[in-house]
Amino acid sequence: MLEFSLEYFPPSDDTGLSSLLEQAKTMSAFNPLYMSVTHSAKDLPVNKTLNTVEFLKGKIPTRITPHLTCAPYSISEIMSSAREYQSIGIDSVVALRGHLNGDQDHRDPFFNYSPDFIQALNDEFQFNISISGYPEGHPEKIDDYLDFEYLKKKCDAGANEILTQWFFSNDYFYQYRDQCDEKGISIPVVPGILPISDIEKVKHFANVCGSRIPSSILEKFERIKGDHSDQESLGIEIAISQIEDLHKNGIDNFHLYTLNRSAMTESIIENFRDHLMNESKEQKKRAS
């Protein structure tokens, strides 16, 4: 059976929150495993992630899963945030290191490494813990061996699933999955899918995180440059093609990076579900 989770970023104002709630209500009808809410910057006057989680909690039937990013915070600050989420009924988190900002030498004790953070969460809470994985390699990696040694430490610290960075060539995912197997990593590895709505923005994202966009995809978008509607349609088509191939190769769970674009997300899931229904009908025909 196909399962999926969805990722959203916290809106900046009440209008955005209302819009996100409508999206969440619509997508809840598809029974996602959970909806994650990404981390908002530490220096903001309010915690937009917490505000978004509190706003959605109880208004939709879907599990809400906040991101917890430990690097910008002291140990006491990040663990206090985890307790605050627990107090409002949150039972799952995405645990990330995040980016270190500025001089770290003169600050309160903090988690230097994700495994330490994950272990602390696992020791104190009963959270379902998702962690990050990078089929094309972490942007800071030294080599593949150390990259997977670090991933194994995160898993051993108490992680329940690996959510991968988005990618556009499924071969990277299959190789990554095989490498996880070789390392004895047994928790689920969930592929991250990013529907492209703006190819220029995605090019920028790719440069930052070290992902590659195949030339075949770039060429398709170049032919419809400037046409936003056609770009969205092509983005939906590419995402569906990725998911179909993943499903044919034994993957039944995927994570959609929605960028808060509900129409694209809904089209992808509806189309894929239609595909599965047709697949089931074909199997019944062959059986009869």
C-alpha cells in the first residue's frame, strides 16, 4: 500500500496560516502519515514553527511533526523546545543539526553532532524520530565511508526513519538504499520528492545543497521558459514519473516537499492513486 508524508514551511502571517490550514484539510483527506513543519530562524521574535504546529493541532486529523534543529541553540534551549512540543501532544519530530551561525566558542553547551541530539531525544521522550539522508552526499561530506558511518551513528542513536534530500535521478536513491543495506541500516529510507514549480529557484536550491538536475530535465524547462503554468504541469509530470518508478522498484513510502503548493501536491497524489487503481485492475484481468 502506498503511503506518503508532506512537508510545509511555517507561514509568515495569519493569512498564510489560514491558507495552510485549508491546504492541510484538503490533503488530510488523502490520509498522509504526517505533515512536517520546517524550522523557523532562531532570531525571529516568535517561533513560527511552534505557532504553526499549535495552530494546526486539533484542527486536522493528521499527525503534525515539527522540525527540531539543534545547532543554533544551547542544549537547554533545544530540549526545552522538545518538552514544549510534548506538552501540546506532539509525538514525532524531524531531528536535524542545521547550520552553525557565527563563533561557537563562547556560547552555552550545545550539541556538536546530530547523534548526540538524537540520543538525548530518545532518552527523554517517546518521539518517533525522523532524520535526514543524502543520496547525492551531504554538502559537507569528506568521503562516502565517513558519510555513512555518521548516518549509522544517527540511526543507532534512536532514529526511526531516514527522510532523504530531494533528488531527480532515482539511480542516486537506489544506490543510496543499497549502501544503507550494506551498512546494516535497517530503518526505512524514505525518498524525498520535490515537484518543480520554478526551475530557476530549484537551480539555486540545487547549488546550495549539492544536488544535480539532469540535463534532460533542464532542457524540457528551457523549452517552456517563462510559462509558469506549463512549468507547474511539467513539474507534476516529472514527480509522477519519479514516484511510479520508485514504486515499481519496491518503494511504497515517499516524502513530498510541497513548498506550500497544495494544487501541485494534490494533482501528484491523485494521479498516482489513479495509476495504482489502474494497476490493480490490470492485475485482476490477468488473474482472471
